[in-house]
Amino acid sequence: MLANKGTKDMSDPQTLREFLNYGFSNYPAKKYMLIIDDHGGGWRGACEDEQNGSGNLMTMVDMAAAIRQSLTSAGIDKFDVITFHACLMSMVEVAYELRNCANYLVASEFSMPMESVLGADMWLTELTGNPTMSGNELANAIPPAVYQAGQTKQKIVHMAATDLSKMQRLASKIDNFGTQLHTSAGDYWLEVLDAWINTHTTNYDDPANVDLREFAMKVKQEPNLQNINLIRYACDSVIAALNDAIEITNTNAPALPRGGLTIYMPYRTAMYEETNYGRLAFAQVGWAGFLNDFIGTIEQLLSNVITISGTITWAGHTLTHPYAFLDTSHSVYIYGILPTPASTSGAYTMQFQLNGTLEAYIEAWDDLDNDGSIDNDEPLGYYDANNNDQWDDMLNLQGGQTITNANIPLFLSRFKFTTRRLPEDSAIK
């Protein structure tokens, strides 16, 4: 024991300042690394103390201020490395807040195991064997050690090293990315949401965080957004700046690509901690303005979205090219709209925006010859909503409605089929 400091609130930035001042005064060095080991909450901060404090996290704003003050008092420019052995701290917002406090950030996008996976035995061995190694070399040595520790202990881990000198450039690209999504997405905001949904989230993540690289790549894959030059260029610029900033990113999570940094992107007002987020330095970049637009627009759109899902079956047969669709008539000719491919197992989900109401049957067929029309030898079926075995299930569909288990058994029919192009002013999108 070096000294008994008494009871301290470990979430108090003053405690952090005292610790740093003690270290600088008693252990002068040519290079410094700060390790913060506790609970983490991403941009919200880290280090809670349920015993001696309020149980709240030390905010990133307070943490960065405490670190900067101690560095200035000691006449030190920056830490070479700041490492978090804490959950969710490898975020754009965290890196941006600490950009004037250190040269490199080493942190995880994931919720971390409750036992240590820092792998210090490995990278400290490298450091003692090469005490003149640079901050860059040390930062790059830690993620592989965490990966190995995760493999050894059978824990899912992630760790990345970020060059904080590159954060200003990355922030400007993110600012433009948000601006282009806001100004150029036009009628395709549901594709922005689709990219958000299809960016991986697991029980290791905060559901309001997205992996920035994967999200930008998903936006580029959306059917209409990918054809808007300004959006595609903005995606490419973000990915390039991110790749430039990330020194190394390692994970042993199977099939979960991790670009190195997440970014805060809630899609509901209930998820958005607007006041606290607004205190961050990154909130001045412009992303916060995009979030307000994104959340407001998506909530409005979702209030009008209809989702219909179920399973198509054909007794005694294997499905080849099954489709679900809406039928707005019922005569010898079926006028089908919104044909939606189902999987070969028959599962389908039909989703569209509806302003107002629409009377329609929910039907399906298996397009055996894959020619886009129902032929006499191809099976057709309908959703028997009232379970009376009669084809009398015209539904009054309304925006915001969700219909699940709209299961459709197929049978051979003599109906003729044609698809109908929607007029430009259609209530369906």
C-alpha cells in the first residue's frame, strides 16, 4: 500500500484528478497510458460508484475535463494511450471527446465480460521487453491480446485502437453524411431505417448504437439510396475516414463485422437522451441535428406503415417461386399489387406505407414458371381471416396496422392474374 486515501467516490471527476496528479508527481515518465477499468456506458461515460457515490456514471464531459486539467497542471501534452476495460466505450462520441487528451483510444464496442479480458500479461510482456515502444505500437498490441484472452476464457470480445488525431476529419465526414441523408433521401427515409435495422445489433450492444462502417455500407446497398450520388459519396467518405482512423479492430464474435467505432443513432424519441447528448462536444458537429430529423421522420412514417407477415404452404409440394400480394378486386381477373417474394419455406413479410385506408385481400401464388403471372396450372390461395373456408375476406387495411400469422394455403385455381401499376398519387408507397 502506497497511501490510504480514505473513502473515495470513484465516479467523482475530482477523484480522477487526484489519481492522475499523484501518478504524474510520483511516477514521472516519457510516455503515459491511462487505464479506466469499470462499468461503461459509451458516450454517457464510465465509472459508477454505488457504494460511495450516487451510482451514476462519470460523464464523458467531466472525465475529459478532469484528464485535460491534470495533464495541463503537469505540463504534459497528452496521454499516449487511454484504454477502457469497460463496456461500449469504442464510440465516435467518446473518441471525439478525448481527442485532445490522448493520441490513441483503445476500447470495445461490446458489453464486456465481468472478468478481465484485457490480456495485460501479453502486452505488458511486450512493453517490458521493449520499453521504448511508441504509443502507436502499444495501442496496437492491446486488441490482439484481448482477442486471445477472449478465446482462452471462451468470452465474446471486441477491442479497437483509434488514432484520435484523425477524429476531426472523421467528424466532418459524419456531419456531411447526416446532412446528405437529411437533404437527399427524399421519399426513401424507410430505406435509411432499413439500413439501421440491418446493421447488426446483439445482446453485446446498446440497441441505440450502430457500427458506423456497417451502417454506411448498408445505406449504400439500399435500392434507391445507392443511386443518389451525394449519399453514396458521403458513405464512401465516412468509410474512408473511419478506416484511416482505426488502427486495428479485433473481435471473436462470429459473423459480426466491427468497423471499430459505433455511433449513437436511436430511432425513437423514447430512446433519445437529447439533453445529455447535447452536452457532448460531438453534439456540435451536426449529427445531433440529423438525429432529430431522423427520429421525427421515422416516427411519422412508422405511424403509417402496415406490416403483414405469415407463411405460404402448398400441401404435398415444395414451393419454387412463392409470392404474397394484395388483391383489390375479386372477379375472374385478379388485380394484384405489391407482389412480395417469399422464401422457399413460404415465410413472407409485406411492408408498405399507407396514407388512409385500402380494401384488399391477402393472397399468394407459386409462380412455377417464374413468368410473373398466374397460369391455370399454378396454385393460388388466400388468407382466410374469418376462418370460414370462404373467399370473402376483404380487409379494411389502415396505416400503422400489423397483421401476423396471415397464413395462406395454396390450391389450383382458374383465375387470371395481372399486376397493376400504382398511380403517382397513390396512397400506397
